[in-house]
Amino acid sequence: MSIAIEEQQKLWQEQYRIVPEQFKKIREIEKVAAVFNTNIDAVVKISGEKLGKLAASVAFKLSDSDEETRIVKSPKDAVRGIVKCFLKGIAEEWPCYDESVYEWLKENLNYNNLQIGGQAGIIANLAAASGVKKVLVHTSSHPQLQAEQFLAADNLWAVDENGLPQKASQINRHQDKPLVHWIIEFLAGDKFSWEGQTFTCPKSNRFIITYDEDNMNLRINKDFGACLCKEGFDYLLMSGYQNLSSERGGLERIQDCAQLIGKWKKANPQGIVHLELASTQDKKIRETILAEIAPLADSIGLNEREAWDFSEVAVPGMFAKVKSPNLTAPLLFEIISVLKEYCAVSRIQLHMPGLYMTLQNEDFKITAEQNKKGMMLAATVAAAKASGIKLEKEEDFMYAHGQNVAEYGIKVLTELASYLGIPNLALTGISNTENGKLIAIPTILVKNPRTLVGMGDTISTLSLIGAR
């Protein structure tokens, strides 16, 4: 017998009641380490009208969109990437190696604000604000402008110019240069008119242009590496491989990184290691991430686009059959099932609009029920972040608590439960499958999100450290 969506929402609202108490449990965590990429994000809110002016300035043609290369070599490439993501409502990150293009961006894109950037930087601020007793963050560059983007918190630490731990907000490694990334955000429903056609953006999202030699080459601070071996960690949250290039020594950098992670794990055998994937254009880099880094992780986090990109490595036959798939919850479940087995990882979590799903081994260090609580906490905080809340105090984190889970989320979860033949999954969020223990929850959706930057990092981090 089917249950009305309104009744399902009430059932899930009751389950979400535990979120405030769950958030307080994060204060029990001794140490979280966030590596490898930290930078400064210059956030740009772009309208369809502004995009039209940029397109005109570079003589952009819609036929340019047929070019599949995802590298910014010219101003026209920058516009091409923005148009592609705007028209499809997708998120992508393209590297830029040309300083003249970077200068063009500075002249033509007026940023709305500066904020912490890079997965490690975002995770570090988030974990510190959540109440973790001590957070250690890796920075390949740490001038004063970078320090200003960190929370002025006593529990957030990095390594100074002498190789010693110090509060991240107080460090100024004078010889380092600021690493600035352009985060170009657009809104669903906005319109872009070009060559006699009008296009409507189907989904709010962002396009990222990265000009950052340090993080693009994964330059690791050796002093931090030694420091973390001594300090230890309860959770090691790592990312930052997405802009490596196999033609620019990226494969070797990943292998060097894997050796360092191995040392950290040996020194901290009880710690949980999490790998956050990101949109990665270079297929050889994707292959090496899954071969060298993923086996060192206990847990992997990714979104629907990243799941599809990495499936090209794990299940190339699937990628060949369907170039632009309809990434439904059932298809994504099949993809993460394959990725989990391919990587031999104990836990994998996917976040998509309206639904989070985690697939894990029965004997994973965190129980399914704990995982579900962490995921509901993450969904609540993600809604606050999407609403434009800065996430610095407890009331900020709980801003969206009490809001209804989205009808769309209920529908997507019900679709997944029906596909798996487990109707009760839509009500309880936990079930056994042939591929492991599945935890799936409907989420809170913000109709007009103020920002989407760092959303995946927020979801994956709080799902994991909040699972207690």
C-alpha cells in the first residue's frame, strides 16, 4: 500500500528531530586533518545578460560549444565553459595555465566576495566551526590574504614559515603568493540570448576556472607532512587531485602523495581516511586516483557528475553506451556499487539534488544508524549553506532545522526503493542489499540557493564526522 508524500514527509520530519543533538556530538572529536588544496575563491554572480556581453567581447559562437576540450587556453574558452555549464545547469572545473587569460579574468569578471576555497580549506573552516577540538589544515601557500579567509578560531591550525603549528588565521608566510580561483555562479531560470536563440538555465550551478600552479601541481608542504605524523588524527579528509595533468607530471605527484598518505595511516592506524572526489578532466589522472589513492581510503564521497566521470574508468562499457545519461537514482546506485567494488573501499557516499545515499560494508567502523544521523545533519547544514548562511555559530548550522524535506527528495527515494524492491527503504532509510548496507535519505532543498560552492565538501564532511 502506497503512502502519500505528505505522510512520508511527516515521518521524515520526525526522524530529522535528532539533528541538533547530533551536531553537538561533533565536539567529542579530538582531531581532524584536511588536505591537500587550500586557496582563495573569488565568487562571481553572473547573469545571462552579463554572459551575453562577455560572449560578444570574445566573438563567441554557439558552434564553439562543440569543442570538448576542458582547458581554458583563451578568453573564448572561459566563455565557452560558462555557456556550457549555464545551458546544461552543470558544474565543471577547468584549469588555466596562461597568465594572460588570468589577467583577462581579473579585468572582466568583478568578484562579489572573497572566501575560503579548495576542498581542504572549506573542510577545515567547517570542521573548526562545528566544534572539533583541533583541526589541522594543509596549505601550499599561506600569505596574509589566505590567512584572512580562515576562521579566527583557536582550534584551527596550519604550519607557519618555520614549520611549526600555529593558528591558521595568524600565519603569514611572506614569500608565498595568493592562489585565487574564479567561482562563476548562475541561477536556474535565468536566460541567455545568443544568435537569435534564448536559452533558460535549468539548474543553479557554477563553473570554476583555476589558475593555481601550487595546487594544480599538488605541491605539498613537507613540514605539514611531518607535523601530521606526530599530531595524529581521528579523521583525515583529502582531495585536490582534480586539476593535475598527466602531461605535467600529475601521475608521479599522485604516487608521491600515496606514499605520504601511507605514512600517515601507519602512524594513525585507528583514524578514518576519506577521499573526496571532484570533477577531473584527465582520464589518466582519474585512473591513477582510483588505482593509487582510493585503496588507501576507508570512505569516498562524490556527486552524480563525478560518479559518471569515474565510471568511465571502472565500467568503460557503460560510458561507451550512453554519452549523456539521465542520471537517475537507480543508475547512480549501480554506478557507486561498481565503484565501491572496483576501489575495494568500505564506504561510498553519493550526494545528488534531493537524495544522499551511502553504501558501506556491514562491519564498517560507523554503523548504518550513525551514518543516517550524520547524513540528516549534513542535509540540514547544506540547506543553511545554500541559503547563504556563513556557518560560524551553532545557530547558523541549525538555520534550516525544522524545514520540510523536499517532495522531490521523497519521490527520488521512492523511485530507488521501488527499483531495489525494498519499499520500506523510503520510510526508514536503511536496508540490506547485495552490495552492502544502504543508507538513503531525502534532503531539504532550497528553492533559490545563494551559493553552491563547497556544497559537496560540506555534505561529505558532516555526514562522516557527524555520524556518531
